[in-house]
Amino acid sequence: MKIETTLDEMRGDENYDWRYVFAYADGGQSSPSFVPPTPDKVAAPFDRLSVAEVLASVEGENDGPEWAAILRLHDGRFAYVEAGCDYTGWG
């Protein structure tokens, strides 16, 4: 995977696609994205502002490939988000 989206682009309000990726990456828009717990880290939700670095990302396309990113969060955790949009909406 390469970096197709920078951190600034991912956080920017003009890029509404990444807002939806973070909202729907957990399977619904009711809560922020979520990283499962590990022995040394508690589970905690995160959002676009929690991201310290984009390690890899792929720009998706409506009715095509999904948006996906591997991220390092400010608290030291790593996360993966993925979501797509087709004629039925985001998921």
C-alpha cells in the first residue's frame, strides 16, 4: 500500500470522503472508529484528529475500490480503517 492521502488531506473539511470513512469504519455512524484492546492498551474510540501519521492509504471510489488507511495515533496505537460507498450509501 502506498500513501495516496496525506494527513492534512485526510483531516481537511474539503475531503468529505474521509469523514465518512471514519464514521462508517466501525460498521455504523453512531460511534467513532474503534481499536480493540491489547494487554497494554485499553480500547478507545478515535477520529481523524486522533491520527498522528498516515502510514499507508488508498483513495477509494464511489461504486469502486474502498478507502483504506493504516494509521499511527497520537497515543501510540496503530489503527486500520476501511469503508466504501456504493449506490446504497456508505458502509
